[in-house]
Amino acid sequence: MRCATGTSLAENSIKPAHEIRNLRALSARCCAAVFAGSSLDDTLERESAHLSGADRALLRAICYGVMRERSLLEWLLGQLLDKPLKQEPLLHALLLCGLQQLRAMRVAPHAAVAETVGAAEVLDKPWAKGLVNAVLRRYQREQAALETQLPLASDVRLSYPQWLVGAIKADWPESWRNVLAAGNDQGPLTLRVNRRLTTRAHYLEDLATAGVAAVAIDDAEDAVGLLEATSVELVPGFGEGRVSVQDASAQFAAELLQVEPGMRVLDACAAPGGKTAHVLERYDPALLVAVDREGRRLQRVRENLERLGLEATLIAADANATDIWWNGEAYDRILLDAPCSGTGVIRRHPDIKWLRRETDIKQMAKQQLKLLQALWPLLAEGGELLYATCSILRAEGEDVLQAFIANQPDATEQAIDAQWGEACSIGRRLPPGGHFDGFYYARLRKHSG
């Protein structure tokens, strides 16, 4: 099929989202926005605010599918077009959305084709309706043959950028294929039971009574995994604060902090507040200070704490700028959940694959080391700092800790004795899969110089 060349690189602003009822047109807008550098979750929130719950779910499913399978879909589209599309980001995204529906979704083929063709007109591209129809019809005819011709290369078949395939292969030489594949799975809904209000055993009984299939997750003492996805508003006890949504890997943070009664605790880079809340549910610190540089994200921490009936001191500030917000009183425990690439949570945020760049990793590692250096003076002698990232890249984990310890004579590693994950030269890491996101933890103790 020959592609016509249309207009406009600023075409995402054709119409306000609330005026568009064609979900395929909205999905094309969302995907094109991500390919231009926007966050998928932020884009979906903006574009779907006017939709019903069912329509919002379908829009999300299409967009998430395209993000997970982008390279594979791009390859298929390349086989179906005689010439590549030029200066047509919306049309390109629309075709990917159409192919995703036909290839991997429970959408009636005739509806997928008709609605995707109709979306071209909604997007002010009536000239492209014939092209969209021809591409999708040809895929239907040639699907079996095209699938057998798919390249074996992981960057295409598993849809990752080449640089990320190389980085994961280098850091996980024995299991890199499994790590890549796990990143394309849909992450399960995992809950954290509020032990101030109930026990995990009692909550599992309540779920069984309500007909909700769930399991206790080994190694994570407060974690419950739901066996079927559901809206968080429908989770029994959520509104009353009996449970929160939090991945099992993230729940290890509170356990590893080992806060004793009366301790002063700092949670740096705290938003959205899941770890903050878990520490307060589990322990009785004299003070917990939660810092985050974004006031909007800190508001989410406040809302989460209010729902759970918990209190903390919230400070909107850059954690690096301790001279501005620190009062000079040392902390017994510091949790540094450092900003990172998010490569351990790709299964929950597949747009990470396309938003991250290879050069980002080095810059993030510098930022992580800088945060460690800034926060270490705030730790009391004999106190412990827990470093955490939802990254599966060594550059953002043990490499950062090795660089820090090499120049910090009063810092020593406290080994993590656990059954989950695997030990690193410093700290411990988990690959993504099952009930666990990819994560890295390291624990440091401050001793007298």
C-alpha cells in the first residue's frame, strides 16, 4: 500500500479530547503523544476524563498493548506499507493501534477495522481511510505468514530498544530473556494489609467471603495477591483503609528498615507515599518526615495517609537541599527510594521502554550518588540508611553503592539476609516476575570514623 503524505506535526491538538468519541482516534492521540515524549499515564488521564469506565478500560488496553508490542507492530507495519509514512505521527500511531487490536485483543475484527478506519476521519485525515482499511485488511489476509517471518531478535520480537536489550543482557547474563519477557507481562494487583486494623489471615478470610480469589504472597508478610484484576474502588476494605495497593517488592522496604520504637525516620523522595504509610502501619517511630520535591505528588502522600488514618511531617523540598529543610536533628533511619529509570516496573509502565534513553542511566546514577552524599550527614551514628530503586540495571544499584562506600569511610554494608531475589556485591536485587516487580535494595550502617 502506498502511503499519502499529509500535514502537521502538531496534529495532536486537532480537537479537545472531550469532543472525540471514537476510542481509536483517542488511542492514536495517546500513543503519538508518548512517542513524542509524554508519559502514558498522564496522557491517558488527560484524554479519557470524559469517558465511561468501560471505554476508559478499552482505551487503556489498546495503548498499553501498543507500548508493550511497539517494535513488533512497527515491523509488521513496515511489511504492509510499500513506502514508510512521513510526517504523519498520528496516522502512524493509528495503524499500530489497529494492528494491535487485530493481533492481540478480544475485539471483533470487523469492529476493530471499521472503528480504526473511521478514526482517520475523526483525526481530520479522511484521505487516509482507504490506506488504513487496506493495511488492516491485508494484515488479516497475511497474518499467519507474517507471524512466521518475525525476526528472532529480542529487540523486535519482545519490543525493547536495542540499548536496553544490551544493558539487561549484560546485567542478567543467565536470565536476560526471562527478564525481558517478564517486562511484557501485565503486573498483578497486589495489596498491602494494614496491620493496625486487621491481619493478613483475617483479610484473606474476608476476601473469600466476598468471593474474591486471592493468595498470601510468600516472603512479603503483609502482601496479598488478587488472582483477577479489579478496580481498586471495588477492593473490599480499601475505602476504610484496611488495605492499600502496593507491589510486593516495594513492601520489603518497611521490613528492611527495622524501625524501633521512638526512632526518628526520614523518607526521602517519598511520593506517592506507599512506603511512608507502610512504615507507620508497621512501627511506632517518634517522628516520620516525608520529603518530596513536587508539591502535587506530596499531596498524594497526604491523601494516602488520611485514608489510612496516619500522620507524618510532610515537606515539599528537594531532598538534596538539606540546608533549606533539615532542622539539624539526626535521623535513626533514612529511606532513600531514589529516582531511577523504572526499568523494574516496565510491566506496569510499558512506555518506559520508549521514554528512557541510554544516556539517561548515567545521569540518573549521578543523581542517586548525589542524594546519598547529601543525606548521609543527616544519619545518626549507629543509624541505618536503606537505598532502594525500582531499577534492574546495575548502574543504578550496586555500582552506585560501591562508588559511595569507596569514599565514605564511616559507611558499611549491612547484609540483607533474605530468601527473595539474589545477592549482589552490595545489596540484593529482584527480577520482575510473578507477584514481584524488579527492585534493588542495599542497607548501610553509619559507624564512628
